[in-house]
Amino acid sequence: MIKSHKQLTSTLWVSAALALTLGVVSPQQASAQSESLHSSMVVASAGQSAKIESSVRLRTAPSVNSNVLKYLQKGEIVSILEVTNSYFYKVQSASGDVGYVSSGSQYISLTSAGSKPAKPAPTPTPTPAPVVPNPSNAVERVISAGMGYLGTPYEFGSSRNNTNTFDCSDFIRQIFMDAGVVKLPADSRQQGDWVKQNSTVVKDISGLKRGDLMFFMSYRGNSASAYAGVNKSTERITHVAIYLGDNKVLHTYSVASGGVRVDNLSASWMNRFLYGGSVIR
């Protein structure tokens, strides 16, 4: 048995090397194949649950060249929706995010092998927009909560279970929770959808109010010409901030920027603005 396993592994290595030499696969695919050979050969099936063993990228497609939605953290439990190929599983996280992760055993392990397939986690139902007796007071509570986190370090894909670090959507979600207003969805795109479903979309910055959320597309440059011809109605949200008024925002967006901070709405941010809206009515 051991001998046959070694022979199979040797054959796979030779096949991968030959395919790379002939140009049949890319270096990235060859790397993924190499990782797969190092992992234990456990076959998953749709419906099984799995545990994240170390921080891993949740991607938009089963390819190392696809966009990263977020990072799944060690200890998270996910549901396997599909065994896409030898290198990726299509999974759904506990927060409802769906994407693709490496099937390497260093990143993910099965927790229900051989058991009856589990039902996929249901898509989270958006929390209805809150109606509060004194909206302006609630807005100030949210902003005050946010100011209390000034300087908190940035971490992409930060844990939603602590306030040691934040990414942009984690920060926004936390301060609305701290103020006792509402529990928003976990990522910026879901938060943008929430605003569309529960509020009035504002596409002109001059129409925003203090406490409104602002959603932005990816950076393309500082000049307006870099965004000429962009159809912003189809652009993907990559950042969220809370508007303070007077062309200022409270947000967090990178390690280099120093974490949670107040910024002026520069020309770059204005060019990237997609839409905004109120959370509190």
C-alpha cells in the first residue's frame, strides 16, 4: 500500500513537471498542484462542514489569479458547497460569504467526513432599518463610538469577534453595534446592498448627511480622467466610510495609513465615490 502510494505521488510529480515544461499549465497552477501533493488525499463532498486551519484567502473563482473577497481565519467553520477541482473547494462561511478556498490540508480540514451532508448555511436576512426616536442623537452616538477607536490598527479580513484590529467594513459594523443602533452585515458590499434595500441612495456627495455611509470603488488614480467613462452603477464596492460632514470621513483603509482615522475627502476619494445613504431614519 505504501509502495503504491509512493508510485502514485511520483507519477503526479512527473506529470505536473512535464505539463509545466510544455506550457500546458501555468506556474501558478503548478504551484497549486505541488501544494495539493503535500496535503493529505482526503476527498470531500458537498454538504460537509470543514474547519479553517490557518488564514486563507476566500476567492471569487477557483484560481490563484482571481480576486480576494476576504480572509478566512483559523478556527472558522465553513460549509463545503462544491468540490470544484483538485485544488479548490467552493465554501460558504458562517457569515454567509460564498467563494473558493484552497483544498490543501494546511488550510482546511474536514470536520464531518462520512456524515450525512449538512444543509448549507442560509443567506443572512438583512436586519431592518432602525427607526429611532431621536435620529440625530443616535448618529452622534455612532460617531462618538467611532472616534473612540482612532488609531486602532488596520487588518484586511479582521476578526469580527474582537476590536483589536479592523478592516473598513468591520469598523463600520462595530460602531453601529456599540451605539446600540443596528447590526449591519459583515462586509462592505453587503452593507451597500443593505443601504439600497433600507434607505434612499444618494449619488451626489453634496446630498449626504452627517452619519451617512459612503461606498467607494477601487483606486485608479488621482485625476478625474482616470475614472472617465466608468459605469459606476456596475462597479464593485471596495471600501466603506462614515460621513462626518464638511467633506470629512471617519474610516480605516490600510496599514500604512495608521488604522482608524479622520480624512478630508480628497479628489481621489471623490472620484471613487459610488453612492451613500443613511442607516438611521
